[in-house]
Amino acid sequence: MTFSEENYLKTIYHLTTISDSEVSTNAIAEKMETKASSVTDMLKKLAEKNLVNYKKYQGVSLTEKGSLSAKMIVRKHRLWEVFLVEKLNFPWDEVHDIAEQLEHIKSEKLINKLDEFLGNPTEDPHGDPIPNANGQIISIEKQLLSELNEKQVGVCVGVKDTSSEFLKYLDKQEIALGSKIEIISKETFDLSLKIKVDSKELTISNKIASNLFVKII
């Protein structure tokens, strides 16, 4: 596959994880910041390779072959992110763009060696699950911080927004994976939260809380 074909497969895969229905051409175009006509052309190519099921005006879904291929791309991306953070000490807000380049490396042997070297991690630095060599994913039980009620306590296990701006904001507030977060109070007007992060109290907006995944403890 070309880099472009791999990027399309990965995009379709990500969109299918947030929706039960087939993915629309427009959704792919918006995500990839390209024209719908360009998406249609690529979907036809991917369909010829039996990587997607595509019918005009009916959306697209990944075939079994396409789903496994997409998971392997995601696997490479997330393993490289772990490597960059844990072994090269990159901050978590910088690794996504570098991993975007490294995910296109073809050597399966290298990726399996990397996985072994890292101790077979199941999550990347943002809390997203890493598929294993067979494409299997260990699901993480989690919910958004904004869904918790007063006095509930959770551990931060991931972020919905992986933008550099959001991750830098979390660093500034000393919120990271593994942080213990307690809901002290919730404002009915704007749903902002007063929280306790480990031993520090602060107030965050509903937007922030809606982009943090936690596991209730």
C-alpha cells in the first residue's frame, strides 16, 4: 500500500470506532482535510484491493482484510509513541506527528522487536489501546470525567483530544495518566467542575472534563 492508502485506512478505522454506522465520504473528507471527490477516487482503489466495502451514497466499511491492515498501522503508530516518550523522553504532546511518519515503516520484524523491547505495552502515552500482532485489542473500561457525579473518584486513563494544545494544558495543571481525580463539586450553570487532582484542587471547564477519560475507583 502507498502512504496515502494507509492514511485513508487508518482514518476510516478511527471513524468506525466512534460510530456504529458506515462511514460517510464527507466524514472522511473532513477528517483528512481533502475534497469528497478525492475520497471517492481513493475508496474505489481500496475496494479493488478488497480493503473496504464501498457503494456510492451508502458509505464505507472496512473488510476483514482492511480492518487488520488498519490495526497494524495503528499498532505501529502507538508503539512508536511509547518508544519516543519512554526511551527518548519526548513530551507526550510532540510524539503524534513523528509517529505519523514512523508508522509507514514496512518491516513487521522490526515492529515485533520494538513491541518486545518495550515490554509489550497495551496502551500508548495518551491511553489509547495498542493492537497486538494479531490485531487483538484489550478494551479499557473508561468513561469521560464529565459523566462523573460529585464525590466520585477516578484515575485518568486517557485523553479524547490529543492535540498539542490540550496536552500542554494538562501538563500545566499536572494532570497525567495515572492521576487520581476526585469530583468535589459540579456547577449546574455551565457544568464546570471543581476537582482534586492527587492533592491539588482546581476548577476545570466542561470542555476539559469532556476530553478526559477516567476509570472509576
